[in-house]
Amino acid sequence: MKTELRGTTTPISLPNPNLFNTPQGSITGALQGCLGTLDGACIEKLLLHCASALENKDVTLAQQVMWVLNNVASSLGDPNQRLTSWILSALVSRASRICPSTAINFHESVNAPQRSTSRSMSVTELAGYVDLIPWHRFGFCVSNSAIFKAIQGHPRVHILDLSITHCMQWPTLIDTLAKRPEGPPSLRITVPSFRPPVPPLLNVSPEEVGLRLANFAKSRDVPFEFHVINSISLENSSPEVLLDHLNPSLLNLRDDETLIVNCQNWVRYLPIDTGGSVQDLSPRDSFLEMIRDLRPCIVTVVDEDADVDSPSLESRIATCFNYLWIPFDVFETFLPKDSNQRTSYEADVGHKIENIIGFEGMQRIERQESGTKLAQRMKETGFLSVPFGEETMREVKFLLDEHASGWGMKREEDMLVLTWKGHNSVFATSWVPN
């Protein structure tokens, strides 16, 4: 996605155009053609110039570019300015680790957004968070439709739920199962106690979530069990430990149950890197092989349609700028610029930007890949894609009609893709072992 394809952006006049006139002329060269104003394309050019300077340990040039960006970034400005504010903040953090004594002044003077610890929500707040835009609901809707179709005629169903949204997907499925003509199946859901340390965070335990789901299922006359795989947190464990705690012996698999594996914004947190050994599988591929060997009836995989796993800082910044503008632009359509709710939601996006740009190695946990790349990985691991039917398409269309007109949906081969103003946002896929 190219910056200039977003739509019309308002050029930003710099308070001090002479900032371009550095002795070295490096910034002037980088911004040739911008003529003292910065539109989206010029902002991206500046960000990439700064990334290149940091990767080359040219702190002086990086400082010069940051000072120019500081005149553009605003946590209360338009979507481009707000996004730039978060990216600049992440670059400053990265620079401070490269050269602490030089970068400290930027922490005190850049127009950085207000940093705060990621908040923990109540269940009610989380429901509002999920319902605000279809970013998560799209994946819930598509996956639930595929699961419902796959388990037709099956009396006992076991769902292994690997997601970051604390089981918010399942009340809708339980309600649908309750209306099944042949009667609802017996439903068991298993979740790990560990999850990636990312928003949204919930202020109740997985066990409490399970109790609430059990009460809801009882009210719908759906036989229900909930199981938590207790373990250490993902934040303090290696991918190898994570995989160990998802082995079949801990899943309590039963021969008379139909197994479903549901992955919502979760696979991205398993590293792609093999650790330097060409013989070893990456944790991500090992996980997919393990899931394949469980012989599930269906596997649903939903994630954001962007590549942020490049070793190149410039590439990751380009992806952030050309992909993560979407939530900032969405919030612009219905939340005031000074809205506390908007600031809070944007901070969750900023948390992701900080990790993608500010960290390397095992500390950089945000490593999603595009739907096309994920599909290729699934096929190479031994899965066959399952296309979504017309009923699923109708359900998604009905969902999107509840939201702003900028949202849309398209089919790319067997994937369904949520779009914002025509740009890919979230992909949804379903698979069966080959």
C-alpha cells in the first residue's frame, strides 16, 4: 500500500521551513520536492531517512530528522500527525538505547503522545472495545460461521481457543448453537492461561471468564465445559515452553469430540526465526505442525494483513506508516480529537508500534505476516484451505452494515479480507489437515 493511495491528506506547513537547511543538506535531499510542506508521502520519506540514519549509527543525522518530524507530529492532530507522533516516540526510544546521552533531550521535548501502562478493562468495557469497530468482530463472525458449518451433525465439540480477546467470540456462537434444529451439541472450550502481554487486557482471570460463559450457556440450554491450561505467562517463557504447554496430553482430548482450533491474532506471537539452524523448524512452523497432527475438523486463522517481521527497520516503519494509519483514520470518523476514549484506543496501537520499531530479538514480539504469506505457510505445513460460503459473506455484510461506510469486504482466493476505504485490514482463513 502506498501512502499516496490513502486518499487526500492535508499538507502540513512547517513552523520553521529553515529546519531543512542543514549544513550537510542531507534532509534537504531526502525531501526534495516537498517544498516546505509535508504530506503523507513526505512524512514517510522523513521517517525512512531517520530509520536509515539509526541503522547506520548516524545519530547526528537522526537527530536532525527527528527535529523536523517533531514539527509535524501531534498527538491531537489529524490521523497522519497522530500516527507520526507514535512512530517518532518509538524512534526516540530506539535512539536512546543506541546513544543514551544524545537521545535524552528528545524524550523531554518531542511532541510524543502520553505514555501509560496498558489498562485492564472490565468485561463490560472489553465488550464495548470489541464492538466499537469491526476489527475483531469480523474475525469472530467469519470464524464462527465456518465453525458452525463444520460441526453440523456433530454432538460433541471441543474448541481450542488461542486468541487475545478473552473469549469475547463465543457468546454469539453459543447463541447460534442453541438454535440448531437438531439441538445444540455439548461444547467444551479450552484456553491457555498464558497470553501475549498485549492489549486488550482484562481485569478478571480466565477462570472467571469461563464461569461467565458457563452461566450464559446454561441460560441457552447448551451443555458446556471450560478448561484452562494453567502455565507460566508467555511474557516470561520461551516459544519452546509455550509449545510444550500445548501438547496433546495437556489438552485432554477425547475420542468422541470433534476438535476445532481457533487462532485469532495469536499466531503472530510465535517467532518465524529458526535461531540460525537451517535444520530446525521455527516455533511458528512447529506450532502449525503440532496443530495439524491433532487432526482437527477445522482450523480458523485470523490476523492483521500486514508484514512486520522484516529485519529491516526501514521496512517495518514503512509498513507501520502504510498500514497502521487505518485505525487512526477510523477513529477520526466518529471520535473527537481530544476524546479520552480515542486517546486510549490509539495508545493500544501505539503499544504495538513501540514494539515493532523500538525493539529487536526476542523483545520484538509483534511479528505478523500477511494473509498471503500465512496461507503459503499453512499449505507447506500440510493444510488445505476451505473456502467460505455465501452464507458467511451475507453474515459479514450484515455485520459491516452496522458500522461506518468505509468498511468493506473482499475475497482473495479462499481468504476473506476486511477493508477500510479499499485497503486490506484483517484477513480470515479456514483450514483442514491434508
